[in-house]
Amino acid sequence: MTTYYGLYGQKVQYLASDPTDVQVGQVWYNSTSAILKVREVTTTGTWASGGSLNTAREQLAGCGVQTAGLAFGGSSVPAPGGANATELYNGTSWTNNPTGLNTARRVLTGCGLQTAGLAFGGFDGSNLASTEKFNGSTWTSVNSMNTARRTLAGAGTQTSALGFGGYTTAVSTATESYNGTTWTAGGNLPAAKQVGAGAGSSNTAVLSFGGLVSDAVSSSTESYNGSTWTAVANMNTGKARTAGIGTQTAALNFGGNPPTTAATESWNGTSWTTTGSLNTARYFLAGAGTNTVGLGFGGYTTALSAATEEFTGPGAPVTKTVTVT
């Protein structure tokens, strides 16, 4: 009979707990949990459950990174307005921030970091142009966008942001660029779009994807260089009300509808690749992080969701259970 020792010339370690300095390819038996484990490299992206939001909500916005996320705004009950609640994620659990947005709102967007976030646009019974910046504890109102709008997308940083699309009195093509002080008009989207998503590292390097164009679900993707949008390769599956994170050349989209989906796609600067699905299909969710280390939270399934999931992209080392038959 072939044995592990016969194949690899070494015995399986018998340990009371998982090793701390584990290496790819290492195999061990955890005698406490009675589980055989192996350290290997992922070949596809995977989502794992994280700590739930304190308040289940949809139509919220988010920013930051996987271990320092920020969730703000949204709708926690069916209402014409929105919430101002702000929560901070530390990689394990969410904490309610003592102060929330100055203007409660839903279907807003945002960008930046947990300690340097930006919130703009949205709806509180009417369309909003108001913009607020976050310093890790407090939101401060700053100069408003030129055009009030809801269901827009955004990307960038607190001092270099881009807002695009959305709904004013009609679905919009308008793009606005923020320099940390004021908003100025940018190049229009090729087609009017709302409830799409965006990813980007500054107001001159942004990706727009998904959404509704002429009331139809779109798979279109456009790249922005600071002045002009250029059509690039479409998503594999069109969707609206999806979440987007990452950069112009390394983005991730996940969730969305219709139909309500858990599908996740990764962008490498040229094309989209389908990768691991969310554990909970939902739409109107938010996200933070990159296309290899991401965070997804909130949204709507058949009810408001507080679920948080953490994404690990292909190529990352993970520990897996070995099933012996």
C-alpha cells in the first residue's frame, strides 16, 4: 500500500494544535480536533464569513481595506430617507462609531480609507449633492458636488475622487472629479448609467462596470484616464446593484441583480475572470479592499442583510482539511 512516507520520505506531523509557521505543502494531523490538514495555494478566489454588521442594511457605501473597513449610510428599514450609521471593521468584528454621517442617506457612494473616507451623493427623500469626509472618528461636511444625484458610482481617495452616472431627473452620463477641495466636471460616460460600480486609485485612473443602461442590465466596462472614458472588455455577466473594489487594473465585482447573484468576477486590466462566489447571494451591498484581499458586507437577499464576507484571491496560501476515504 502506498503511504505518505513512501511517497515523500517523511512522516505526517502529529500535533496538538496547528503550527504557527506553516509552509505551503506541509501536512499535519491536529490531535485536538482529530483533523488531517494541508497548507496549499488557492487556485480560485474564495469567500469566508466574517463578523456581521451591527445593523443589517442595504443601499449602503463602504471603503477601506479588509482589516480596516468602513460602512456608512444605507437603509435599515423601508423608508424614503436613509441611515447615518457608521461602522468600523477591524478584521474580525464591526464597531458602531459614536457619530454618523451629518446627512442620513441611502444609494450613496464613497471611497478612501477607514481613517480618510469620503461619502457623496445619495437620497434622503430628495437627491443629494452633499459631500462629507471622515477622519476615523468624525464626519465633516465639505464642498458639495455640482449636481445632486443618487444611485451613482464612485472611486478614488479622499483627496482624489471620481463620481459618475446615477440619477438626477433622469439617468446621467455626468462625471465629476474631486481634488480634496472642490468638484469639477469631467468627461461624460459613453452612455447614461445608474446602480453600477466603480474601482480606482485616483480621479485619473478609474474603472466603471455594470449597472442599468436604458433600463437594461449592462455588462459594459469603461476605463477613465482623467478626461475621457474608453470602452474596454465587458463583464462575463451583466448585473446591476453590484459592489466594486480595487483599482483600474485590478478590480473585483461581486453580488448584484437581477437575478440576485453571488457571482464574483476579477479584472486584470484586460479582461474579467469568474472566480469564487459569495456564500450569500445579495444585491445593493458594499465592499472594501482589493481584488485579492477584499471585504463584502450588507445588502439585500430576501431581507436586509448584516452578513460580512472576506475574499482571498487566487495564489494565496490557505489551510484545508484533508478528507480520507
